[in-house]
Amino acid sequence: MLDLEKLLQKAKNEIKEAADLAKLRNLEIRYLGRNGELTLFLRSLKDFAIEERKKLGASANKIRDELESLIREKIHTVGKKEIEERLSTEKIDITAPGRRLPKGHLHPVTILRRDIEEIFRDLGFSSVGGPEIELEWYNFDSLNIPKYHPARDMQDTLWLKEKPIAIKRGGENILSRLLMRTQVTSIQVRFMEKNNPPFSIIMPGNVYRRETPDASHEIQFTQMDGIVVGPDASLANMKWVMDAVLRKIFGKKVATRLRPSYFPFTEPSVELDMECFVCGGKGCSVCKRTGWVEILPGGMVHPKVFEAAGMNPRDHQGYAFDLGIDRICMMKYKIPDIRLFHSQDLRFINQF
């Protein structure tokens, strides 16, 4: 038969020595749990005589109450101590600043684009925008690019599958397909339809072409067109503006050359080249071994472009140009491959 006094003394000693909540929980289970020593003894009393059952049952219940009380008090004491210890080591100073997250930074093309916009603003230009999903009429027809021009070929332009949109031109409705704009030049006529000269504007934005990517060509890139319409607009004025912009971008005088060319939306047309900064004019894959990089097609605004905007070409003159932001960025930071801009390689991006 279980010695209740011995059990009580043993339990008291163990409860007194228990230093953490886990040990106290184990003692509670060992003595008072469903299969605990005292619980099993109380269950066995049914086999005793009635008088002995009453006597032993009263003693066992008294011991159970005493152990429950001792365990409860010790749990309170030990638990309070553990909480205080945890608070002393895990407390948070709510007045301290939070953990700083690493800051992101701008893409090198975005940095340069904003710098160039600021330079043009200082020269009196305003910045305007337009849709990247463009109508065929604004992207081609209004810029004197005829229906069967190679630029409209599926191999050069990203056409959208949506149904053509009806627009009113020349007193009649025409259907115009949708495409990803191949040039921000499409904004020119949109702007001139609603604004009267004189004006000087730039038109920065992304353009999309079905190019075969290489060191100097990409499917998506950034352009910044400009157009100046006024009585003093001339090719000489355009050359001066471009030299001033390049000098500001690179912080020094930049060697440039102007050579005749052809573009449907300008007449006469020219191309402005700058010395290749990647190779120092010696020849590389970026400049196609010539030592020069084309950065700006332009010229005097073609009369048909004025007519498309509803303006009389005899009453107005202007010049237009197109800056390749990506290529200038390559020159400024000596980047050998335009494909790096969209490579998502953090080793490249984190340098800026």
C-alpha cells in the first residue's frame, strides 16, 4: 500500500527544488495527472473496506489539495521570474529608430533622361508625352511615311491584334491600326494639332521595334525627340543646341559631325554623330569600327508634317531631332553593350 506521508514529503522536496515551469508541469503529471501516483491510489480505494476507505480517502484528498496548492504557488513564482528574465533580455526600446530597409536607386537610363530633360528646360524647352500604344496614322502617315514603306513591315514593327480604330482625317473616316510606337516622333503632330507656334518641346519616352539585339540595338529603348517651330528655327540653331546639350551631359566639349541623310519627316535631313567614348574613336563593336556613334537624326520639318497637323507649311518653319538616350548613356558611362540595360543583372545595375 502507498505510504501517503512519504509521498507527500517526497513531492514537497521535488516541488521546492524545481527551478523551471517544465519540471513543475512534469511533477504535476507524475503525482496528480490521470495516471499519477496519487490518482491511481485514489482509484484503488474501491477495493478497501468502507471504514478504511473513508480514512485513507480523506488523507489522500488532503494531500492532493496540498500538492495542488504548492504546485500552483511555485508555478506562479517561477513563471513570474522567467517572465522577468525574458523581459530583461528581450525588451524592446520603442523609442529607438526602426530597422532601415536598403534604398533602391534609379536606372542609369532614367538618371540620364532626367538630366537631359533638365538641360533642355534650361534652354527653354517644355517636356510633353504621348501614348506608347499608338495609331498607325500618327506613327507613320502623319510623318510622311507612305503605306508601303519598309518601316511598316511586320519584321520592323510590333503590331497589335486589336481591331483598327476609325479616325476622321481630311473630312472622311479612315481606319488606323494599333501598334507599339516605333518612335516618339508620333507625338509631334499630336502636339501641333492643339498648340500654336512658336514653341520648343522635347518628347521623351520608350519606343519598340522588332530589332535583332546586338551591342548597339535593342527591342525596347528610350528616345527623346524635340521640335522647334518659329521664325528663327534653322539647322545652324539645331547644331548649336545639340553641341550645348552634349557639352553639358559630358562636362566637356564633344567632337561631333553633321552629315546629310534622309528621313521622311524632315527635309533637308541630317545625322549628328559624336566621337565614340567607349573606344576613344579607335573603333569598337559599339561604333561598328568607325569611331563615331550616331546619336541624332534630324533636320527641318517636312511640309507634309505641317500639313498633317493642319498648319500651312508656307507660314511656318522648324527643325526636329531625335536623341538616342540609351546610346548617349553608353557613351557617358562607357557601357559596351546596350543589352545590359535590360539584363536585370544587379552586378551591372548596382554600379549606378
